[in-house]
Amino acid sequence: MKSVPIREARRLSEVYAERKEQIARYVPADVQAANARVVRELAESGIADGVLKTGGKAPQFELSDHNRNLVRSSGLLERSRLILCFFRGRWCPFCVGQLEAWDAVYPQLRESGADLLAISPQTPHQSYLMADQHRLRFLLLSDAGNQVAKHFGLVYRVPEYQREIHQRAFINLPLANGDPSWELPIPATFIVDRSSTILYSAANPDYSERPEPRAVLDFLQLLPR
């Protein structure tokens, strides 16, 4: 059995600040400008306005985890609340940083009577590689075709000018996702209670800005059980 490393529970904002600094230093200016353009256009599109909000009902779903086991949200909700973390994929350094930050507080999350599901459009094989490489202790679910993410109002199509950038960087989304659509979810975090009511909703077209796992956990711990 593989040993599980004890992660340093750093603030996600600190991790992201380091990654943004590296991007500013090493990524070509035209690539940075194109990525910023996508974020700006997504914000202007109003996509965040269509995301499921606090008080709404989360749809039930069945998805394969990184071990190719079928996971039913209804079955998990019979036992505990769920935190649903929608992310883009293992190729995204901000997604990796976020899931590692969640892993650092995962024991406290379980003690709070909840569990975490990380959901992306990548294939179960890609999710397995991510879980294994980063020693993640929670389930990574594969949302083929972004079908669940669409119900949450999160999905957009990668514009042509950014597809070319991804391809130059050997980010092959059709291969990683097993889907030729070039669709991705904007990153989002939800807390869902056992009646499927959404207690917390946060979504941001800017993939480099995401809720602090510690802050979400603090919010969860204030809720009556």
C-alpha cells in the first residue's frame, strides 16, 4: 500500500501567486494575452449568471470514478453532505494546485461529516493518472461530454484561437476528454446537503481565482448538522 504524504496546508492564494509569477516570467506574452482574452470574454458573456445558486437543487448524477467504479450522488447523499469541485483537467496547473489544497484539508472535511467529489470532463484514465501522481485521497469523477456540468450551468466552448495555443503546448483536449467538442467547465465549488439543496455556490470564469478550501470548510463547519 502506498503511503499518503502529509501535505502542508498552504493557502491556495499563495500557491496561485507563485504560479502566476512563473507564468508571467516564462509564458510568451501573446499566449498570456490570449488566455486573458478568454477569461474576459467569458466574464462578459454572463456565464456565471446561469450557474446554479444557493437554495437551488443539485441534479442527481451517475459518473465513473478514477477506478472506473460507478458513483451515484444519491447514494453518497444518503450518508453525508457533498462538496462538488468542478475543474478543467490534470493539464491545468491551477486545477492541480486546487486539488492538492483540498487534499491537505480532506481529513478535517471528513470529520465534518461531508465528502468531496472532484469532477472534470477528462477520461477515467486521465483521472487515475492525476489521482496517482498527486496522491489524492478523494474520488475524481469523469463527466463525459460535460453532461453534469451543463446542468450546473458551467460549460463553454474553447475558442479557436485558444485551441491553437493548447495544441502548441501539447494539450490535446479531445484525447484527454475522449470528446471532440473542445468544451470545458468554468471552475466551480458547491456544497450540497442530503436533500440535494445547494448550500454554497461559487463559480468564476477566471480559472486562476478559486475559493480557499479552508474557507469552504469553515463555512461547512458552521452549518447545523
